[in-house]
Amino acid sequence: MATEQQAGRVVMVHGAYADGSSWADVIPLLHQAGVAVMSVQNPLTSLADDAAATRRALDLQDGPTVLVAHSWAGTVISEAGDHPNVTGLVYVAARAPDAGEDYAALAGRYPKAPASAGLTFTDGFGRLNEATFLAHFANGVPEERARVLYAAQGPIAETLFASRTTAAAWRTRPCWYAVSKQDHTIAPDLERFLADRMGATTIEVDAGHLSMITHPRVIADLVLEAIRATAERPTA
């Protein structure tokens, strides 16, 4: 098996209504390829807090690193992906705002995602209700697994999605994007627009929003492709 230095490093960033274990099906496949992996635990309290958590993980890497994001975390890696250790960005059914962009206005040009209807807030923090989580956020995931994910979902600060980035790392790093064709959380056509705008190497997965759970081999292979393609790229 290849050593970690030979095979590369990956930092994985989870989205809203989730935690770092959302990558649990992909991580063993990367380990089998000799890749060193760290999964960030985002507080989901603000973009600044999530970006800081991601930067702390990147600071711990001792060489070139591919940064991977799902969903909301695409905003986080767009903000934090200019870290000098980062050689490439992988977006999995993820947001990818431009610097200072009103992402909600951009998303409003596309059909409204059904998952958003199930978001409710209490004392400044929001969660998806169970029916919406199972039917739309975790569509395609076996029901028992989806119920476990629902129980472990990370609540989000009420102001989280209003955050605007100060940077767009996808403008300065090579990018890969996995579009989820059956996504009920982000409109697939919006994902396609984002991937095209960043000039990403793009694949389409016949999956719901959680493709890294339902199609972990596909996502792992995309990450490995990004590692290989950026292996000789110098860090910033």
C-alpha cells in the first residue's frame, strides 16, 4: 500500500444538518488508497466559525491537501480554501458562492428545494423536521440509516445561511464537482451552474443530496482523481 506521503492528504468538511461522520463511508475507501484523512467538526454557528475550524484542520496537515465539501460546506471551503496547504477543491452537491455574493438570491433563480420547507428554528437554532429529513434531505438513504442521521443532525444558527464569503477559493484552485441528479436540497441545475462557473471537472451521480453515503465509491474515486491531478501542484 502507498504511504500517506505518496498518496496525499484530504480534509473533509460536512454541511448543515450533519456532522463529520457523514463522510464515514468514504473515509475507509481513501484509507485503503493510503490517503491521510481528517474530517472537520463544524460548529455551524457562523461562516467565520466554520471557516476557522477548517483552517485549524488545514494547519495540521504537513503537505499538499485536497479540501472536500458537502452542501453548506461548499461555502466554507470557498472561504477557507485559499489556505497555503490546499492544492485542489472537491465539491459534493455543494454551494459555491462567489466572494460577497448573495447566494440566496442566486438560488432563488432555480426551483425551490423541498428540504427547505422542513426547517424550523427554536432559540436561534434550526433543524429539519423528521418527515422532511427522511423524504428530502436523505432521499435514497436506507430508512434506518436515515433515522440515525436525523438523530445526529447538527443544528444550525439562524443567521448561518445569510453569511457572505470574503473569498472564492475556486477561482484560484483546480476544482471537481459531483452533481446529485436527484437532489431535493439544492436544485441539480443550480449545482450544474456552480460547477460550470468554476470550470470544475464534473460528474453526475444518480443520487439524492447525500451521495457520499449512497455512492461512496463514486465520491472516493472523484477525490482520488483530484489528489492525482494536483500531486505535482505547488502549494501557495
